[in-house]
Amino acid sequence: MGHSWRTACWVGLVALLLFVPITGLVLSGYGLQLHWQRPLWLAGAVFLGYWPFVWLWNRWRSGSQSSSRTAQSGHAARPGRAWQRPLGIALALLLALLLPFLLGKYGLGVVTLALIYILLGLGLNIVVGLAGLLDLGFVAFYAVGAYTYALGYHYFHMSFWLALPLGALLAACFGMVLGFPVLRLHGDYLAIVTLGFGEIIRLILNNWVSLTGGPNGVSAPFPTLFGLEFSRRAKQGGVPLHEFLGIDYSADHRAIFLYLLLVLVVCTMIYILVRLKRMPIGRTWEALRENEIACRSLGINHVTVKLSAFGLGALVGGLGGVFFAALQGFVNPTSFTFFESAHILAIVVLGGMGSTTGVIVAALFLTVLPEMLRDFADYRVLTVGIAMVLMMLWRPRGLRQRRRPVFQIPTAVASGQAGVGGRDDR
Amino acid sequence: MDLYILAQQWVNGLVLGSTYGLIAVGYTMVYGIIGMINFAHGEIYMIAAYLTAIFLALFGLLGIQSLPVVLLGVLLLTVFFTALYGWSVERVAYRPLRHSTRLAPLISAIGISLILQNYIRISQGARNQGVPPLLDGVFRFPSDSLDQRFIQITYLQSLIVVVALLSMALLTWIIQRTALGRACRATQQDRVMANLLGVHTDRVISLVFVMGAAMAAVAGLLVTLNYGSFDFYVGFLMGIKAFTAAVLGGIGSLPGAMLGGVVLGLAESFFAGFVNSDYKDVFAFSILILFLVFRPNGLLGVPEVEKV
């Protein structure tokens, strides 16, 4: 106990030293304002928070050692809950379909944006969560998708439905071209190269005024449905949707349409991802993440496997970008800063890397919650940062680390014993 | 081409490059010893910039006027507190992850980077901050020139180069000649073996973070005095540039960091002066990507052999 007192005092003292100059002395012009209470409060909080933190940390440490037993019992009980999963999915889908009628226009806009972030999170999840490649310039592919639609419309009157595959493919091409040389290198270099690439794309979009309009951006039109427009009056001989269907015009139609379209795309993407994870390629991604040297010595071509993950992630990012341009009706480089990449990364990390459900929950959480807690807007990014660090301390391998697909010998289950041979015992 | 403009760009590049080099030291030493890219290092530099302004203002409030006393006092205080930040970051966010997955420390570093940026933004405000001009005056060569035909070096610019060289010399001396430096080199070569032979490797790694942060603090002080204005976002760009310098010189190599810094500074300054100043950041990032792709070991680095 005496030892822990001393340590806590040390921690508090260091915290006080750290907080005094930055929070206690605030610059105003060339002078200073004194806020002598703030460092005291903060250091006091650190001092008092030391014991609960250490207690939790030790508890988790000892918990993680005996966790294989709890995982085992949880796994044996799984067949009894087999009906829960489809029911959960059905309920979620029903809620997703009813949501536009429950929420107002503003709420729907927020949820639509959240869906785009789910899409982006799913894309980055392939790269970071499954393949274990840290991509810090994911926003570049997002920007490629968004600008493909905006510039495509601006110069060639490209329709949304053409831009959707084209933007995705273009983003994938960018990803491949960038990824191919870099993926041969040491893993950490990828992070910094993608970071640099993201900034290059943003700076070019910002500076090449004659092509992209620079900081003023480019506008992008709203998508049409089989050539039918969502405006009150159609342009140049087009037919507005409400006239075609014989219903009254409502500005909500287009918002609902985009929302439902995104729900469809996100669901398709989730389905594809769930299948991909079980396919050999998905298994290889995860194997490569866990031990690259072992995989290479087993004859796996690490470059092509990584490239497939990187390209697929970029493709999904491009898809998200096209939707973003359509939703905003306007794109400019300020939407594609490094912070945006960090935000998407936070979605993947807080969702528990590699978990699809986690990504969905985290994306909803990180998009909807800030809208509800406007008063705490200043503390949003700070909290996200703290959560990222804590997540790494707590579960660096992601939430679903012990729930890999395993094959079990049927007789072992039938006789009431958990399968021993097929278990992943890590 | 005007020879004087060329020489002037040379001077500007050298000054810029020495600050890149100082920050790059932090990246290169940390990478050398634990093989990790410390993404939060740019924010450490940013904190140093704020601390410089805060301590300058504090000395102003206390009524200390003498320039050498102020400069030395601010330098010591800034270095001490920045190093404390560097040490705490390592202790809190990296050390517990030493035996974790490869990605964990990187993501943790991004988290720390977000935390430090917003910690500064919330406590000091998002607006641009500045420091009063302390050291005015220029050297001109030739001094009797009337039109544009001269090279000028401000006192501050020469101070930057001199202080950067002195700090690098001090650091090299520490690494090459002292027992601490020997422990650092031993840990870098083989951490487990060094540990077995009685080197307290955890303490050495902390020390490396402290030294890296101290060098970033020197850079933060010099750049802040030179440019006079900064905000909570300056660490991001400076961080990538300095990392580029570290890669350019060969990551893990101490003289390489300084060389890389100077080369990058010169290249950037010439590009901005003679090609296009809008795209000078794009140019720097392109150098980074090209070097990582075609010559990942940099100018002075040795090839990395991955052992099982």
C-alpha cells in the first residue's frame, strides 16, 4: 500500500508539472492569463484516478490469463443461440427501413451521413482490421470517389449511376498503384506513405484551381432514379419523380431515396464482407496480419494478398466518396483532411478491429452522438483520442479476438465437451 | 539565373533544413531503438512552440529584460517541460504496448497525437499565437550593396544554424562517448542481450524519448522565435516533413537525420524558389514516397534484415 501511495504521488506530481505551463498559463497576445485552479483540478483528478486505473488494469491482466476457460464455456453454449443472429439482423433491417418515417429531415441527414461512415469504416476495416495494414490516407480514396462524380458531372455530365462504379474503380486503381510498390516494404512505412499520399491528393485538389475549382469546390447534382428527377420541376425535358408516380411533391423524397439506397449498398457490402471473411482470401488476410513470415514461408504471395485488401478497401472508400458528393451536393478539399482519415480510423479501432458489427456501432456512435451533444463539441476529438489509446491498451487485437470461425468435431459437441482439437487457443 | 538569389535560397534551405534535422533526430532514434514510428513527435514539437511563447511571456511578466538570460532561461525551461511531455507519452501510451501487436503502438500514437492537439486547442484556444520579435537585425553580404544584389542572413537564422549544430554535436557526444550512449547503442543492437548484460533497457528507451523530445524542443523554440506565429496544428506538417528528413537520411542513423534534414530543406527551398511555391509540400511528400519506394534505407541507412 505504501508503495502504491508513493507511485500515486509521483504520478500526481508529474501531472501537475505537465499541466501547470499549458493549462495554468494561457497565452493572450504577448501576455499571460493565470488559471491557477485548472492544473490543480486536473492533477488532482489524475492523482485520484490512479488507483481505479491500476485496479482495473491488474484485474484485466489477471482476467485475460484465465479467459480461455470463459471463452470455452461461451463457445459451447453457442448452438443454443443460433436463432438470435437472424432475428437480430431482421430487427436491425426493419428499424433501418422504418427510420426515415420516424426521424425528421435533420435526423435523417445525420443518419445518412452515419451510413456513409459505416461504408468507409467497412472499407478501412478490410485494410486495418483484417489485413493489418495501417492506412492513414484513406481519405484520399474517399476524395477520389467524390471528385470523380463532381468533376465527371462538371465536365462530361456524368450521371450518378455511372460515377458510382467509375469512382469506386478509379479509387481502387489509385490504391493499387500506390500500394504495389509500398506493400513490399516494412509494414510501418505504409502508414506514412499513405499519410503523405492523402495530403498530396488534398493539396493538389486545393491548388489545381483550373481543374478542381480549388478551395471553392465543385458542385455535384442529386442522383436520379431511372432518369426521373427529385426536383419540383425537371430540367430540360426530364420528368420529376412525383409527376411520374402521381403523388404530391415533397422535399423529403430525395433524402429518403438516398437513405434507402445507402442502406441497400451498406447491406450488400456487409454481406460481401461476411462472405469474404470466410473465403480463403479473408483467412489469408488475417493469417498475414498475425504472422507475415510464417505465411510467406508457407508460399503465400504477401504482396498480392495485401494488394487485394488495400485495393478493395480503396474501392469501398471511393464508393463512399461518390455518395458523399451526392449527399452534400458539393465537394471541396476541406472535407478531406487528415482528421477525416483519423476519424475513420477511430471508427475501425473503437469498433474493435476486424469486427463488422463493431464498425457499424462505432460509426453510428461517432456520428450521431456528437450531433446530440453539441455542447461538448470541443471535447469530441479529445475523447476520441483517449478512447483510441485506451482501446489499444485494453484490446489491441480487437474485440472479437476469440471468436474466429473454428471447425469442431461434431461428436465432441454431442457428448457435451467443447471441441479441443479445433480451438484457437490464443 | 541570378547567383544571389541562388545563394539566398541556399541559406534559407540550410536554415529550414537544420530545424527539420533537429526534429528528425527524435523519429530516427525512436525508430532505431524500438522500431516504431512515433507519430506524436510532431505534436511534441508543437507543444514546445507553445511552451516557448508561454515562458517568454512569463519572463516578460517577471520583468527580466536581459536577452541572453531570457533566451537561456526559456530554452532550459522549454527543453525540460517538453522532455517531460515526451517521457510521459512514452510511459503512458507506448510502454504498456511493447509486447502487443505491431499495429497497436502506431494507433496509440495517432490517439496521442489527437489528444495533444486538442488538449492544446482547448486549454490555449484555437487562434493563432505569436511571440514578440526578440532578435532583430541581419548580416548582409556584401554589406555595401545598393540594389537587390546581396545575400542576407538574419541574426535568428544564424542562431538557428549554430544552435542546431551545437545540439547535434552534444547529442552525438552523448551517444558516442558516454555510458548512457553506450547503453543506448547496446539496446539498439540487441535489446534482450543488453538487458541480460545489465542495461536497464526500459530506462534507456525512456531516455531516447526524452532526448528526442529535447531536440524537438530546441527546434520548436528556434522556429517559433524565427517565424513568430504558430497554432495548434503546426506539429502535423512539421512532423511529416521531419519524418521525411529521417527517411531521406536513412531512418535509424543519427548523422543521416541531420543530413536528410538539410537535403530536404535545400530541395524544398529551391523548389519553392524556382518552380512553384504552392506545391512545395506536395514536392516534399513526393520525395518521401519516392524514397520509401525506391530507396527505403535512405542515403546513409543500412538494409534492414528481418530475422525470425
